[in-house]
Amino acid sequence: MPWLSLLVSNILLALWLALAAWFVQRRLRWYGIAHILWMLVLVKLVTPPLVSVRLGDSPQSTPCQNGTCLCAQHQLTTASKTVPWVLLAVWSIGAGTTCWSAWCSWARFRRLMAHASPAPAEWQSLAAQLCTELSIRHRPEVLAVPGRLPPLVVPGWQRPRLLLPAALMGRLSGSQQVVLMLHELVHIQRRDHLVRLLELAVSVAYWWLPIVRLIGRQLRTCEETCCDAAVVSRQPQARHDYARLLLDVLDFVVPVPRSVEQVTAMSSADDLERRLRAILDVTPRKQRRRPFGALAVGVACGIVPCELHYDWSRPLPPVTTAIEQEPATGTTRSSNGRSDGDLRFTGCCPS
């Protein structure tokens, strides 16, 4: 089954990339590079092979390879032709269930968006000003929604939508309004809302693989950390207001709702203490060694189109029999080349 070999190869290579991304994120603290590596893990899971890397020598054509032999291994393969169809049916049921669940969540979210209204003029002007500073060509549609939802970005057909809770907008100071809008616009600048679509596609195809959920959580952690760093670098005087904003958002959306997978929300409480420490830290940081990061990303990009190939149909070495039958004379010949007529008994014969 070639598709099974391809599936195993993609998963193994994706696991190696995931280990590299985890090391870069947890040990080196390079969240931007780790985010790229985590995305490459998702891309690798759905990428067809372009380069085949053989793990063994390719044998010559044999009857086992052609399927014309009558060995036990080939007979077992012939008898189990229904196994791929059973696996395909199970995968289709799981993928269909995952798609239906995602569609139902999105439909409920769409009903909530039906009650959205354009944000106040001050928020619109602030968004326009920050989009100019961030060089964002397509300005998102800023909407105010009811309910205790976190600020989030939703992908759209023409441009993304920025949803802000109306009840929270009136509680924020001027500095908090700037950092909140800047945080969400950095998400749009980084195209994080498009990563949600890639994550959704992979989660449908690999609904049975638990590592996909873990990759999604790590992606969101890296995205929030990168956005925090961007906000602090542009508004260093608003560190305390920004830290207080994160706490206010978490307090506003408690209990944290289970949002749909297609949105990028701000209410993630993962590594909150680490994020607050990084925001309030005023010590100068050392410049990262970008060549090492570029090398890691380059190696990962080289692994994505590869496939591990091992030829499982390699024939066994021939087995020589001790006695061979001669078709012409009908006499049997032993392994030392003598016929039965030439055999002589030595020693005493029992009486």
C-alpha cells in the first residue's frame, strides 16, 4: 500500500520537525522561528513527496514485486484487499464528523456576528492610523459585538474582521485602547488568521492524530508571545497598561468560552505568568543570532518535500535443498553431487 508508506513517512518527518520546533521554543526561546517550524510541521503532514530518500538498496525486479508469486506473504496481501477500503471508510467517517463539528461551531458563531455593528468612530480612526504605521494595505473591518467574548480576528473573503466586545471597549483607557488595537493588528500583519485555516485543514485530515491539537496550542502560544514583543517594542511606555489589559480581558471573558477554530482570540491563559514577566521586563535583551535561526528554517524547508522510502518487498535469499530431483534420470542427487547409486554404507550393518 503506497499511501500507507507515504503516511508513515510524513508522520515520522513531521515528528522530527516537531522536536526541533519544541527545542527552539522551550530551550532557545526563539518564538518567531519556532512559529515557522510549527507551521512547517503542519505543511509536512499534507505535503506530497517530491524527493524520495531510500533507506535501503533497491533490489531487482522479482515475482514478489510484480505480484506473480505464490508465496505466503503475497497470498496474505491478496486475501486482505479489503483492509484499505475499511481504513478509508473509518477515516471518512472521522473526517466528516470533524467537518460537521467545525461547521456547527462556525454557524453558531455566525449567528453571533449577525448582531455585530461597526465600532465607534474613535476606534475606526485608531485602526486606520495603526494600519498605516504597520503597512497593512487592506484595513480590517472593525466591529463591536455583544457578549463576553475576547477580542479576536476572523478571516474573511476579502479582508479580515476584527471583533471587539462592546462591554469591554468602554472600560479601557486611552493607552489600553492603543495596545489592544495594536495587538490585534499585529496578528493581522503576521497573517495568523490564515494559519487557523491551515490548522483546521490538517485537523480534518489527521483527526486521529493527537499531536495536531498540541501543535495548534504551541502555534497560539508563539503567536501571542510574538505579538506581545511587537506591542512592547512599539509602546514601551505602556508596559503596565498592557499587562493590566491582559488581566482585564481574562477577567472579562471568565469562564473562557470555547470559540471556533477559525478565529484568533486574545483570551488564552496559557503561560500567562511568563507573558506578564516578559512584558514587564525592562532589561535589555541580547541580539539573537539570526544565522542559526535561518539555518534551522532552511533545513526544515528542505525536509518538507522529502519522503522516506523503504522497499519492503525485498526478496529473501534463496534456500538450497539438500536433495534435488533430476528430471531426466529420475535419480536423486545429494548436496555433495553423488547419486543414490553411488552411495555406499560404511561401518557395520545391524543384523
